[in-house]
Amino acid sequence: MGTAVLLGTTADRSGAGWVVAVALPWGIAVSLLPRGQVSLRTAVLAGALARVLLVGSPPLLSDDLYRFLFEGVALQAGHNPFVEAPAVIGQLNPWLADRVNHPDIPSIYPPVAQWWFRLMAVLGPRPAVAQALTSLIDIANIALLHRLCRARGMATWPTLVYALHPLTVIESANGAHLEPLALLFCFSAALALTRSTRGAGWIAAVAATLGVGVKLLPVLFAPAVARRLGWRQAVPAAFSCLLLLIALAIPVLSAGPALLDALGTYSRSWSFNGLVFPLFEPILGSWTRYLLAIAGLLVAAHAATLDDPVRTWRQVAAAFVMLSPTVHPWYVLWVFAPALVLGGRGWPVAAAFLQGSYLVLLYDWNAPPWLGPATWGPALTVLATAAFIRVPSSGPP
């Protein structure tokens, strides 16, 4: 409620940074909810109520949804957002085009995300539509997480933490980010991999492929899916999944090599509130990004050997968050989700501190030098403490 009031009464983005004063205690309190069983109905209703309060609030914390909506409008009008940047075709919807960040840069988003944007445009290219759709997806995530907890024989308290944590609530119901949609497919893949039924491996493969079509990180499920299918089925499954992605990308394939232009710009140029990157970049310069990418691949190679796909997910996602030059609050959802599935509280508490990076809005996105230590310092302290504290599990349901 406090967040909705603050965002609804703030005149501009500079004042929205004060959301941290609400989100920090809110996130810590929710992360420390008692262990035990939570019914699916309770979790879903709590999550729905928390999100309804924010749907329709001004998207002052992030303007990404304006690009999502504009690219959907462009696709509906027959344009290719990988070729024509918003600044070039702004006449399609001047109100949205004026609000797109970096309007001179074309699209960076994979094919399933493009279809998601198109759905938004069909239903109405307005922020409230994007917020409502993403909230519905995140409510579905609550249900999938509940089923995943039960399938893994653990208590369902993580479901309520996910439902009420400011990270999930704000980034879905206000920011309308793509992470909830990608997590929908990650939860689905992880759930399918717990099943012993015939065809579960193929379901996991399709779910992971659709996740890759939203954001690239769900490719981490590939080793677990391959082991589940066996190598005789894994090869045709990989080929089929590749064809699926190509088919979904048909509306934008005419861009050719330009499909990777914006991704290259992002990977070479963007940086914000990273953990490791600002420590080494002054010393290693342009080599820093390459070396961190190699370090991430080494972590992923090790994680691929783990038997539990959720542990693989957590390890790869933790490496991504810690090694990435750019760590916006919604990026933390990638490790927040699998950490909850594994019954951990460290990352949920750490996520509350990392949402503190929204304080940058008070400085017109010119990050002060203290922002990294002020957010990562307590987050790392919490994670280190949680690593040495073993709280007894509440056991299977």
C-alpha cells in the first residue's frame, strides 16, 4: 500500500527513489516469515492483492515497459524493431516513443518476448495493460512454485515469500519486466524435471526453449534436459527446439545480422551497480567484460554437472548477478527464485538490500560512489551469514 501511494503521489522519477524506504523493511520482514505450510489459495490471494494495489501506478522506477509497448505497436504495424529503432518510426505512437529510453537503439529482445510485446499492443498499448499481464503471469508463478515445492517434498512457505516480496511485486505489477515471464518457463521446466511420467523431458525442453525466447539465461536447463532425455533423444530434441525458436522469430528474421547489433551495444557499453565489474574495470579496462564472461562460463560448466537442475539454476544465476556489469533490481529475480525453491532465506533478504539501488533515481541515474557498497555490502553480509547458519527444515508436507 505504501509503495502504491508513494508512486501515485510522486511528481517525477527523481522522487521515486524513496520507494527504498518502504521496500527495504518490507522485503526483510517478508523474507523472515515463519517456516511451515501455506495453502495455494492463501499464497495466490495474497500475491494477487499485493499486485492489484500497484497495477496502474506510474512506472517511475523503470521505463522499460514503454519500449515493450512500442515494439509491440511496431510489430503490429508490420515494422521490424531490430531494423527500425523507436526514434525512426516514432510517428506510430508519439506518446510511447517519447518515453522510450535510448530510442536510437533497436531491439535487443528474443522472439518470445516479441510475441509478448505484440500481445500487449493488441490488448492496448498502455502501461496498465503491461502491468496487469505481467502480474497475471507472476500469479501463475506463485502456483507453479507451490507445486514445485510439493513435488520436491518440502514445505510451501517459500510460496508466500515469493507472493509478497517487494522484488516480485514491484517488478511485475509496476515495472512489468520480462523476468516473471521467463521465470514462468523456468518453473515449468524445473517442475517437469521432477516428474517421472513419459514425455516430461520433452515438456521441460519446450519450456526451457520458450524461456530462452524471453531471456537467454534459461539455456542453463539444457544439461539437465539432455540427461533426462538421454543422448538418443537429446539430439532430435535440441534440433526441434532450435526450429521452434526460428519459427517464432520469423517476423523479425529479415533483420539478418542486425538481430545482434543492439545486444552487442548492450554487452559492450552498459554498466550499473555491478559487484565485481567496478573493482576490475579500472585495472583491466575493456578486457574486464571478456574475463568475467569466461568466469561465468566456467561456473556454468561446473553447475552443469550437478544432478539437481534447481541447484544448477541457482549457481548459474548467482554467478550472473555477481559477475554482470549491470545489476538492475529485477535481475536479482533470477537467483531469488531458485534460492527460494531450495528453501534459502539469504537471497530474499539480500534482494531487499539490492533494491536499494533505486536510490540512483534521486541522482538522475548518475550513481553516487557509495551506492554499490551501500547495497552490495549488506547483501553480501547476509549471504555470508546465511551460508554458515543451518536452520532445520520444516520437512515434507
